[in-house]
Amino acid sequence: MKVVVVGYGPGGVAAAYTAKMLAPNAEVRILTEETVESHRRPGSALALEFPDTKDLFISDWSSRSLAKKEIEVSKGVSVVGGDLKSGKLEVKEHDGSVTSLQFDRLILATGGKPVLPDIPGMKLSRIYTIKTLADTRRIGRVLKSIDSVVIVGAGFSGLETAERLHQLGKKVHIVVRSRLMRRLLEEPMSEELRRRMPNNIQLHIGSAPRAVTGTKSVTGIMVDGEEIKADAVIFMTGVAPNVDLARKLGLTIGSLGGVAVNSKLETSAPGVYAVGDCVEMPDSLTSKPVLMPVGSAAARAGRQAGAYAVGRDKEYPDLSLRFQYDRLFGTDVVCVGHSSVAASDLGVEARIQYLDDRSEYMKVALITKPDGRLVGGQVLAARMGAVVGYQIMERVQSGTTLEDKPLLKFRHERSKDVLERTFGPIR
């Protein structure tokens, strides 16, 4: 069996790994347009300061490591077409020639494309977006000539980039239409994160950019009729599914613009699967189609697609469950499952419960359905945020209520209980 995976991100690598593990005799090959080794997405802002760093590369996912497992990685190539009925792909090689590649099973993990606003000035130089390590390196190599930057967007990647540029001594402005991480954090959590940011990062909340100013190169950006002066603008305004190849192959595209897949992540063509940012997949609560441009979700889906592609019925639960973690502005930021905004968009009634632990500078939001079932949560903490996040994830996965299985008491409360059992009441 010949299994071809198009894409070298978390979904693609997980699919290749799983297919080879469950079918050792299969020929597994990864095709990617990227020329660097697969790397960690969170933390990629490190390349702003060190454009040539190798600290972000994932050793187990390197082409050398994968070759030891008999998984071939072809870098710097692109799939320009194919015929699914005959099981052939047209692959553009390094020298520009096009070769034919046979497959028995195909897994698309083509990722997403940055979404950019249609405003005047978008063709000026020093306008950037960050999707790959190459994008970050491109900015890092000209950073010495940049003193001030406007970042449009306030998701995980935008805030991580803002923090790194601030640490490098750049003047940083953030422009966001509503609030920080609106779809991921409840409003009080979003406000709490804002309070933890350095005061000299300038926030412009409630507005969208109307134009980028300049003649040949960027000089600023227009917001609310005023110009914010800047040497560069970085748009971190989300991604749309990259379905260019899927369209060429004649696959069905869903209502949200992603490749349509069934519960087995199989596309409209038998034997062809799709995972990651390019896909719209069934939501875990409602089975409605959702876009889930999250690395951890892509990896879970990749494992599942890899298993199904080689004929295994092994099932991995909660393929669309979100678990995102990053450390921003000295704070662990963890988002699990659905926020109230995401739930509401799917027609799910949600209730919110907040917990505070002042000793750990921690704030927790818990999202439940009216029956008490936990469907998501968020954590902001000076430390140990991931520990609480994993507790939330375990309860979301098990479909339990907080009444049946409450979160563990905060660390200082558990310590107090131990001391009181040993020495008596503490006044």
C-alpha cells in the first residue's frame, strides 16, 4: 500500500506516523512545499530574534528521524494536480519539472492561508503575516531597521509576536476589532489578560484598520481616522482553509469553505482523507461543521486519518476538542473546548462559572451546559495553568458534571487541609 500525505504540519506528520505504525509494510511519503524541518508553532516568535535558530525544530519529526521509520519526506515540492480515479498526483519538483506519483491512499493536510483585509496600501513593502517559520525569519532578518510595529489581531500568535517584539525593544501597537482573544476567552478573562500586559504595548480596541499608509514602504496604518505611525505592519487576522489542491482534485468543499469530511475524516472521494486547518469537521457537541485551526486538534485528526487510511478501525476520541496553551506576558494561558461565544455560535446554551486563586494569581472560567456538563474552560495563571487545564480537558472528554467530579482544590487549599489534619485548625 502506498500512502501519500500532503503537508508537513502536526496533522500530516501524525497521519504518516500512525499509518506506518499500524501498517509497517506500507510505503509512506510526505510531500511539502516547505524547505525547513517541521517545527513548533507556539514559540515560533523566537525566530524574530534568532532567524536561524534550530531550537524550534522537532527532532522526532525531522526528515532524518522519519527516514529511520521508513517515512520519506520530500521537501520543496508542490502538488499541482492529479487524477483520483487512477490514483496519481502531479508533483512539481525542485527543478520545475512535473512528475507523476502513484498512491493507494491520500491524506491532505494542506493547512490554511492567512486572511488579509481588502484595504488600500496592502501592496506596500514591510507588510507581513506569519504562518510559517519562513515568514517569521523574513521579519527577523530586517528587524534591526524596524523601530515600531503595528500588529493587527489579538489571538495567540498575535500576542506572542507582540510580546517578543516588545522584549526586543520595539514600540508595539495592537489593533483589534473587539477584545483580546474574543472567541477563546470570556470577557472578564480577556480583560484580566489585558491587565497583565505591559503598559507600553499600545492597545487600540474596538476598531479595524481602514488603510495602510506610505508610498513604497509602510509609514503607518489608519484607524478611526488617525494614523498610527509604524515601520512595519503584521497582520495576524486568522487563516482560511487552503483548499486549492482539494478543488483541483474535485473534492467537495463544505459550507464554511473547508474540505468536507465524514466522521472517519474521509472526503467525498473514497480513500482520500483530509485533516487540520484545511478541513471542516463535525463539532464534538453538535456534529455541526466547524473550522478548527489548532495544532493539537490537527494532530489528533491526523492520527485518526492515518489509522483509517490503512484499514484500521482504531478510534481516537474528541477529534475536534480544542486544547491550546501558551505563556504570554508571564501568564499561562490555557483554552480548552468551547468558550461561551463558540458554543453560542453553534446554538448551544452555555453558563459560565468563575474561580479565583489569588495565591497563584490564577483565574479560571468554566463553561457548562444547563445540565451541568462541562464543555470548556479557560485558565490564566502565574504558573501551573496547564495542570488545571488538563483537569478541565479530562472532564470535558468524559462528559461529566462539576458536581459529579469537581476540580481539585487549589494547591494552597490542599496544603492547608494537610496542615490542619496534622496540627489542627489554622487561625
